[in-house]
Amino acid sequence: MCGIVGYVGYREAIPVIIKGLKRLEYRGYDSAGVAVLNGALQVCKKAGKVAELETELAGRNLHGTMGMGHTRWATHGLPNDTNAHPHVSSSTNLAIIHNGIIENYAALRAELEGRGHRFISDTDTEVLINLIEDIQQKEGLDLEKALPIALSQVIGAYAIVIISQDEPNRLYAARKSSPLVIGLGKGEFFLASDATPIIEYTRNVVYLNDEEVAVVNRNGEMSIRTIDNKRITPYVQELQMKLETIEKGGYEHFMLKEIYEQPRSITDSLRGRIGLGDQSIHLRGIQEFEAKFVAARRIIVVACGTSWHAGLVAEYLFEDYARIPVEVEYASEFRYRNPILDEHDIVIAISQSGETADTLAAIELAKSRGATIYGICNVVGSSISRATDAGSYTHAGPEIGVASTKAFTAQITIVTLMALAIARAKGTISESRYHFILDELQRIPAQIEMLLQSDSLIRDIAEEFVDVRNFLYLGRGYNFPVALEGALKLKEISYIHAEGYPAAEMKHGPIALIDEHMPVVVLATNPSAYDKIVSNIQEVKARKGRIIAIVAEDDKVIRQLADFTVVIPKTEESLTPLLSVVPLQLLAYHIAVMRGCNVDQPRNLAKSVTVE
Ligand code: G6P
């Protein structure tokens, strides 16, 4: 949600900023804008895509070696030109871009209006820049002094960059609960919501922490202070990300590329984590907290969206292998309940971006009750990865498509390793099953490679269903979360209404919807529930529903009953989600492409949900 880019140095700022905004497009947005300082402040902003902003810029003569740009995901006010960022203060001396929400903006705005400030937009951001200016004017302070005072009056979340006409060599930045990275070049600085706009210029970065204010100067100086004025020594990290991982590399869409990357991303997630010889699992966080996991009476998983579905798979795995009860919570619900938890509990937070506001808040709540927090994140250095006591990165590589694919299978890979490691330490899994599952897990990448050969078959199936209005997905056991994930993928990118259900629950509601217009995707790969699934399919067929079945290689019965069948390679039942989800990702992808949808940036959705 909302993308931020800032630049000060010796290059023309606009091309750096526009390229950076394009890199951040994946986060989800509905308008874009830039500002440069070259004597005077010049601002250009537009509803719609960055491409439309570029067209607008082509007719304007904006130059300068210091500037900033923003992609806005509307919260306060419509996504129009006026509400787009940057916003300028009443005197036009200051300009700001902002990611986050100022929750007490209404009270602040009323107060400022009372003192004669006039607002042209509906945004909370315009309130913030005028609050800063008001403090400057009232107290006679420069921006460096006024900014922390203003930020200490703000309730909510922010990552901001500010330009002042009085200071042509300095960019100001601050963050609280929304990400901000500073890239350190030679004689230049880059500011961005994540590292993707920065990596082609420099690998040296500093991740700003909550309630820190940074000032970067064209002369190469950088200072960071907390909002209560403590000087911070910046921790410079080296980026490991490769440029090609954030480019489409010949694929039509990032989502398709990421689906095809799954053999590699699972291999990367396993790399170095299974020891030779006794095949012991090396996950540093688990080794460090092994005693705690072994003694755990229960585990609570907090997550949102696709990561929540990975949490459901984790529930089955931990209970099956390690005999630990698991509760899987929507982070947004958990944070506002009064959950019963204490220092004996382990909370696992799963998040691709590591920035999801609700998941972060759930972590803070669990921490305040003394629980141990384990993070599973994909983005290195992200807020969640830094807020947890221990954790494991998924190593899926940057995921750009808004609909999560390779991050999901990487998350399942990690929770499988975790559950196996704990089960072995607890003695709840036999050595033979442990080794068998690990061997099968290491075969998964090659099996996905085979499965991807069904792509054209899945495209043909997609063609049959391009115009339907509803879809039902059914699964049991390990494949129930996959049914939910398949339905989520389809609705996210094709805008077809889809529901996932435990197969046996169908008769308690969704069966009423079934007729010849209702396609039903059935995940029928679990040997343990095979006969039951056959009965569910019969129930759908009896009502003229059309069946797309995902079956295992040795299936005999279901392929006779189904209208369409996709075969997945045979594996241990607990690992089937890693395979069965792939055809569902492809099905959603092809249907969405055929419907002319913007697959990588579906309407209204954001990749990184940094507001609640
Ligand atoms: C958004 C994204 C989803 C993602 C969810 C949770 O809704 O569009 O793809 O699953 O957020 O995000 P996280 O980064 O915490 O996994």
C-alpha cells in the first residue's frame, strides 16, 4: 500500500523516481505524484497509474536533483488528482509524501482550521504537513526541530518524506509502523518503501526504525534521531537481492513468473536446512527455542490472507507430526479480542511482506502478554522479522504479483520443516516417517516442475469457465486450506465470486447453489478421505454441477466422474498442499487473463497492507 521514493544527489531526480515508483506499483495504488525542488517546489500528480503521471510529466518541464514520488492507495478521500500526494503546506514551503494513517487527523484538522489553516484535499497527510508548519510558525523553529514535535502529537502510522524550500540539499524522512529504507550511494541518497527502487544504484541500506527521523544531505551526511531526540548510530546492511528477481524475465506477468519459480523458491527455502547424514533440521530459531516448543501446550498462529491459509496447513502439520494443538487466528480479530495467553504460549506470525499492520499489532499484543513470538517472513529486514523473538525467512525471493503464490508454498515448506524438527525433538514421529517425509519434501521441486507441464491443459479448462459468475472449491484435511486458497486466488484476480469449503460441509449450505452453472473444483488427492470425496463428487454430479478434479497419479475412480481432471504427482499426504495448489494458481491466472483483468495489480487490492 502506498509507495514512497525520494532522491537527493547529482542525477536528474524524476527518472530515478518514476522508475522507483514503477518498482513499487506491485504494492497497490490508485494515483501517483512527484515533487522536485529546483529553486521552487514543483508538484505534478495524477489519478490512475504511473504511466498516466508520466504522460502528464511529458508536457511539463520538471527538473532538479532532489525530489520525491508517491503512489497512493486511497484511505481518506477519493483517488483523484487533488488527494494524490505530494501535499503542500499552506505557505507552499513544505511538501510531503506519506504512507500510513493519521488516526487523530480530524481533531488536528479542526484545531488547525481554528487557527486559519485551509485544506484543499480530504487527506490526513495534508493535515500532518500543516501541523508541522504550524509548529514551525508558532514556535519559530526550523523543520528539523518542528518535525519530531509534530510526530509526537500524531496517533497512527506513517512513513514520510518531506522537502522544504528553505533547504535545497536535505530530505527529511521518518517512520512509525510503515516501512522506510534509506539507500546510501556516493554523493547521493535514496529513500523508498522497500529496497526494490534502490538496488540498481547501491547495495548499502539502512532500515529506519519506528519513531526515528532521518535527515539526508547532498553532501553525503546522514543523521538519525528518535522523535525524543536521541542520536542513533545507523546500522548499514548490505542488500542480497538480485535485480533480475524483480523483473518479469520474459513472462507476461509477474504472477505467472512466480508460479513457475516455485521449484526454485522451495529449493531455496530448503537450502542448508537439512543436514547430511542424520538429516537434522537446521532452523536457528527452532534450535534456540527447542525446549520451549517441546514443552508448548499449544501454538497460536496469527496471519492474514494467503499467509493465514498457510497457517491452517501449519495447524494440520503441527498436530499431526508434533502433537501440539494449534489455533489459527486472523490477526485482525486476535488483536481486538482479549485473548487468553501468557509466557507459556508460542505465537507464530506468518507474513510474506513482514509489514501487514494487523499481524504486527497482533505480535505486539502477544509480546505484551509475555508470549514467545516466532516469525515466518519473506522480506528480509521487514518490520515483523524485526519485531519477533526468533524466526525463519522463507527465501522465496521478491514476490511482486499482488496475489501470493510462491510465498505460500515457501511458507508451507518452512512450517513443514518446523513441525518435523519439533516432532523429532519430542519423539512424536517415528524415525522412518521423519526420513520419508524429508525425502519426499526434497522431491517436491522436481514434482512441481512436472506439474507445470499441465499448464496448457489448465488453460483449456480455464477457457470453459471464463464467463461463470461463481465457483466452489472443496477439500478435506490437508487440502481444505488449499480449497480456501484456490478460491481466494480466483476472486482476487478474476473478480469471480468463489468460496472454499470443507467438502463435507457442502451439504450444510453451498449444495443449495449447485446447478449446471456452478463449477466445483474438488481437491481429491488425500488417500485418507478418498471414498468420502467420491461421495461428495456424486452429490455435485447428481445436481448437474460441473467438476474440475485435482487427483493423484494413482486415481482410478474420480477421473471417470469428473468433467475435467488435473493429475498431481504422488507424495506423502501431508505434503499434497505444495502440489495441489499449483493447478489452482494457474487456473485463476488463466481465467483472469482471459477476462482481461490486471492480474498483477488487481483492483482495490494491495500487496503490502500497512494500514488496518
Ligand atoms: C494482502 C495481499 C495478500 C496477502 C495478505 C497478507 O491482502 O494481497 O496476498 O496474503 O495481504 O500479507 P502478508 O504480507 O502478511 O503475507
